[in-house]
Amino acid sequence: METPANIAQDIRFVLVGTQHPGNIGAAARALKTMGLSRLVLVAPEEFPSEEARRRAAGAEDVLAAAAVVPDLAAAVADCRFVLGCTARSRRVQLEELVPRAAGEKLLALAGDGPVALVFGRERTGLTNEELQLCHAAVHIPANPEYSSLNLAAAVQVLAYEVRMAWLARGPAGDGPAGRDAAGREQPASHAQLESFFAQLAETLDEIDFYKGRSPDSAMRKLRRLFLRADLSEREVRLLRGVLADAQRMARQAAGTG
Ligand code: SAH
């Protein structure tokens, strides 16, 4: 499922002063895997570059479309909302978001105009002046003793969260129909599960599973097991098909079918 073009176009990933061209290529790949494509490079140390192209591994289109600008102000001038990604929680006067909230916020605003996520240099991150241009900060809550991700890995985490936010829109929004936040199928309803349990109890009786014991204890355990499985509508239909076949065979064997 591809992210709609207007959303992909509006969410800008800005890399500031990138030192290793390989990271630019890997960032392009990270974006493309998540259905995103807008890369803006602020004064990269080396670009275009063969190493960037190699690491893009099939996302050369994202690299080729990347804009190169001289400073961060130029990269975000037309943006309604700008988030700065920081490897350390800093004492800047900025609200700090976790990536999940950042993805939701960016997605909510995209479609009405450009928004940006800004990533710093490999060695030194973003300067305080650059962070001042941001409306809020995003920190990936990593190991506090070792919290600095590789630049392209940080891009991947944020791009993934944007995608998850989009998938969560479900049938009503532009997200994929019939799927929930995790991209899974429509979960079975309470009524569908109860009909399945009724058919299960009936089938167990017909195949003589209870052998004279009370059905309650077996059904309690089976209910717990199936409820834990978080079944989708489609999975319930499949299970009911299996039960229907078992019932048909049991009835044939009993000469009642
Ligand atoms: N040594 C630098 C880290 C740079 S890592 C520093 O201490 O600031 C390069 C960029 O990747 C960072 O500027 C940031 O934009 C992003 N990044 C790395 N780890 C991150 C994390 N845990 N949370 C958010 N962004 C992170």
C-alpha cells in the first residue's frame, strides 16, 4: 500500500551537514521503504556521491529528487511545523515528543502544506541555533548510556512512525481498508466470536470430545486461548469452516448427516 502522494510530498526529511554520503543513501532507502520520498540536504559535505548511490540500493529516485540548500532556514522556510531530532534530551525550551507522537502529529498536518523532520550531523548533531528553528524536539528513547543512533537508523525510526500513523487511519482515512493500526486485518467482533464459540461447543459435543465431563471447563480454556489470539474476522471464518467440516463428518459417521 503506497502512501498517498500528497502526504509523501508534504513530509520533508531534512539532513543537516551530513558528513558521510553513505548515510544520505541509506536515509533515501529508509524513506522509500516507508512510502516516503522528500529528502532535503542542508550543506552536505559530499553530494552527489557514488557511495550515497550505492547505499540507496534501489532508492536512487529519492536521491535524484533530493534538494540541496545552503542552510536550515532555507530548508524549512515554507513549513508549518518543524521537528528537530536530538540524540540527547537537551535543555532547550522545546516541547519533546516521542517518535510515535511525532509521526501522528506530522501525519495530521501533512496534506495541508509542508512539515519537516530535521536530523543533525553525525559527530555533533544540531546546533542550538538550528534547534531554535524547530517547533518541538523528538528524542528516540534509546539506552540512556548509549543513546545516539546512526543517522540513517534514526531516519528509519521516524519514517516508520509516520507510516504507522498513516496505517492507523484505517478505512475512514486514506489508510488501507479493513486493517487496524498495525496493518492487521479487521478484528473479529464480539458477536462473531460468540457465534464461533457456540459452534465450537456444539462441534466438541458432536465429536464426543467431552466424554461425559462438563463442557464448561474445556470451553473456558478454549475461550481463553482464542481470545488471547486476537482473531481477525477472516480467521474466525476460517475456523468456522474447519468446524463445519468436522460437524459434517461427525454427522455422516453418526448416520444423521
Ligand atoms: N553525536 C551527536 C549524535 C548525532 S547522530 C549528538 O550527540 O548530538 C545524528 C543525528 O541522528 C542526530 O543529530 C539526530 O538528528 C539523529 N539521532 C540519533 N540518535 C537519536 C535519538 N536517540 N533520538 C532522536 N534522534 C536521534
